[in-house]
Amino acid sequence: MAARNISLRMDEENIDRVDRLASAMGRSRAWVLNQATQRYLEYEEWFVQQVEEGIEEIKRGNTVSNEQVLAEIRQKIEKA
């Protein structure tokens, strides 16, 4: 995929952190920011998917009461 330029506002402290990390890794600022962005997007996409799946489970009635969860935790604690 062809890369495109974007503009990003960032406070000085975070710019310094990115630059220190890039220097320590022998990479460019752009590389560090691209890696950080990719990891952030992967996590957030996963998180949204998990929430959507949870909502669908609730709609199907696949839920467990708080009392059931606490009872299972108590049982596990007693066995430990």
C-alpha cells in the first residue's frame, strides 16, 4: 500500500519520547509512529469486536448473574 503523509499534533513530551525510542531502536520517528498506530488500531478493532460479540450474547440471553459468578469464585477460593 502506498504511504501518504498526514499531519499530527503532539505535545513536546510525547515527541521527545518517540524520538528517544526511535534513536534507541535505530529507527525513524515515522517508523515508531507507524508501529504504534498499527498496534493501537489492531487492539481497538479487537476490542470493538469483543464488545459487539458480547452485546449479541446478551441479546441471545447468554448471560450469567452476578450471584452465579460470585458463587463460582467462592468455590474456587475454597478449593485453593
